Amino acid sequence: MAKTIIVSNRLPISLRHRNGRFEFKPSAGGLATGLGSIYKSGENIWIGWPGNTVEDPEQRAEIILELHELKMAPVFLTKKDVEEFYEGFSNETLWPAFHYFTQYMVYNPEHWEAYKRVNQMFCEAILKKADPEDTIWVHDYQLLLLPKLLRDALPNATIAFFQHIPFPSYEIIRMIPWRKELLEGICGSDLIGFHTYDDMRHFLSAVGRITGLSSESGYIQAENRIINVDSFPMGIDYGKFEKQAKSRKTQNIVKNFRNQVGDSKLILTIDRLDYSKGIPQRIHVFHELLKKHKDLHGKISMIMIVVPSRDKVQSYKELKEEIDLLVGRVNAEYSTLNWVPIHYFYRGFPFEELSAFYSMSDIALVTPLRDGMNLVCKEFVASKTDRSGVLILSEMAGASKELQDAVLVNPNDKQGVIDAIYQALTMKPQEQKARIVSMQYNLKKYDIFQWVKVFTDRLAHVKKKQAELVSK
Ligand code: G6P
């Protein structure tokens, strides 16, 4: 029977070195949960990088065996691969380009060579496991060349690609010297998915102009087959967040945290350290709010969780310095002995503590400058089981297309965000409830499991349609 292979740059675990040994830390991410029902069943498997370098062949062999038990197979990256493929081309060329930060883009031919080499390594790792009729579902921008490499080797396979970050306008894509190869790479797929309709439109326009392939109603006409392109907004494991927020454990943590912060109104922000998230801009807004509204002093605090990420990449290092400085300034200017304006944490938190932060906060301030989807805002809404609280959400996050009952803001409009915070602070409980309930309804219905189902159903439909066209 044909099996399904999931492929992403990172496996849903990460490998850590400890005292000369290694250990696996499972990922708690939504994607890992959503795809769990797929890769854990039958002969299916997940292929990817275990997140750390391992040079010793004996250790590699041990890791392969252990991962096999978890239904995973590793692609080992060397230090050079990590520098040139992961930090380099993926995160210094594609990531800034796709998030419209063209000033951070690096055009390095060696990084491009590494990107091609590592995509080829992924292809070889898959070919060791794949049969000609298998389904292979490739995820995200680190592996844009992979669908075509697979198609060339396995012409009859079912190949899908989903991009988790934005797809920008043709005007940005054309800046990348290797744009044609990248787009042709993705077009090895049978189904190509994005979070939003706009991403999909940008992709189709770039494919038309750069590769010359034409499309109609979401179908690209390739040489000998049709390729479907559509938007599939990704959801979260709604039930998990709802259940955790209601649990005694989380509620006890809330009591404990509340005892420590007092009865200040709380604004929550949680992000990976990334310039696309607009963290410095948000601190400026909060600073301005405190400047303008002296009545809020002592009565409002921001809980700012910044999860370390890509800390070897120069732009990320600089961002960390900038955030440290800005937080220091605000706190130095306004703190009192019993009030801290910004509680700043540069680390991740265990799930039950995150759930407590979501549950106890009055406002979630989610203001990325650009974001493919953003799941934090969805997790906040799912965790508000008492139906109070306000979500302030950037129009530049893919999630804003679904969460129209959030208070939507343009993150570049400082005064607009300040006004939104003030609106949230003074919003009547009935209005908070109406907005939260309506968003909860949608998020519960289109959760991560539904997302996987809709995507895989569509993939089956596309294959059927292709077969019908061939038999005509
Ligand atoms: C985004 C990307 C993922 C990536 C994640 C963490 O969500 O879409 O592909 O895995 O960030 O980034 P990292 O560089 O640590 O894998």
C-alpha cells in the first residue's frame, strides 16, 4: 500500500547534546500534533533535520535507530550546511525576501549552492524510503527545490507543498537571482498551498511572469499535468488550549502569577525573536502610551515573552540588542518599587505556564509587521474560556483574514495601536464576550485537524482530476 512521507526542514523533535550524550525533545507545535495522525500510522514517516549537528558516525547510527522507533528519519546537516543553507540562504535570503525585509537580503552564490545541495540531500533521503506511488508532503521555504527533484525521480508520486510563511509580490520575488529555479522547484508538486488568498495570488502571478506557465481558476497548466494552487489557512489544536486553560494546574499557576503581579491590567506579547514580529515597534508604542496616559502608571504592565531564535544570524543578534536596550529604557524611566512596566522574558515557557499567561491576560497585542499566519493570536482566543479579553491583531498577519472580530491595527500606525490599546482597556465586558465567542466559533471549527483533512482531501481530488484528464 502507498504510504505518506512528511518532509520539513525540522523534525518534530529536537536533538540536544548533554554531557557527551544526546537526548530528544519533542516539539509541542501545532503542526507536529496535526500531522501526528498521519506520520504515526502504518508505514508512514517524517523526514527532516534533528536540529543539531552530529559528526560522529556511531552517534549518527544510534540516532537513526532511535528516530526509527518514533517514525522519523534524520537528514544530518554539517556545520557548513547549517551556516550556508539554514542560516544563509533560508534565513538571510528567502526569509527576509518573503517577509518584505529586502534590506536584510543577502545574495550569496555559495549559499545558493548550499541550498541546492541540501535540497538534493533531502531528496536522496526520501528516495531511500519512497516507493513510486507514495504521497510526499513537503513543508516550507527551506525546501522549495524539493518537489521538482522528487518529481524527476518519481514521476507518478503524489507530491504536495505547503508554505508556512507569506508569499510576496512578484516585485520582490524578481529580486532573487535564482527565482526561476525556485518557482520551478515548487511546481514539481500536484497541490501547492498557502495560508491566504493573497499569498496564492502572488504566487500565481510570479509563476506566470517568471516561468511562463499559465494558470486559470487556481490550476497551473504544466507540461504534462495540472497543478492546483489554493489557500488553506492553518488552525491550532483548539481543544488542547481550551482544556489546558480550564485545568486546575493552569488555574493554580494563574493564582500564583497574579499574586506576584498584583491586579495590574496585563498586555501579553509572545513571539519568536524575529524582525518580522515588530517587537521594537511595540515597545515604542507602549512607551508612548505610558507617556501620554499617566493615569495608567502602576495599573498596566506588558508581559513580553521573546523566544530565542536563529541567534547566529547577524540581523537577529542586532535585534536582541535593540530589544534589551528599549525595554531597559522604559523600565528605567517608569518602574517603581512595586510596579514594573515591562516583564521581559528571553526564553520559552512550559505549556501550562503559557496557558496561564494566555488565560490571565486582558489583552493580547499581536502586531507583526508581516506574518504568514500567526498562531499566538489563535492560542490566546482559544484559551479565553471565561470569554473576556481583547485581541489586538495586525492586519499584516495572515490570521487577520479570519479573525475579523479582533481589534485590527496597522502596526506601522503608532497612534492607531495606542488607540486600540485604549479601546481594549475600556471595552465593555459584553462586547469582549461577543468578539471572543465569534472568533472561538471559527477557530474551533477550523482547527489543525480540519486543516489536515481539507488539504489531504484536496490532494486526492487533484490526483483524481489529473487521472481523468489523462484518460480523456
Ligand atoms: C517559522 C517557519 C518554520 C520554522 C519556524 C522556526 O514558523 O515557518 O519553518 O521552523 O519558524 O524557525 P527555525 O529557524 O528555528 O526552524
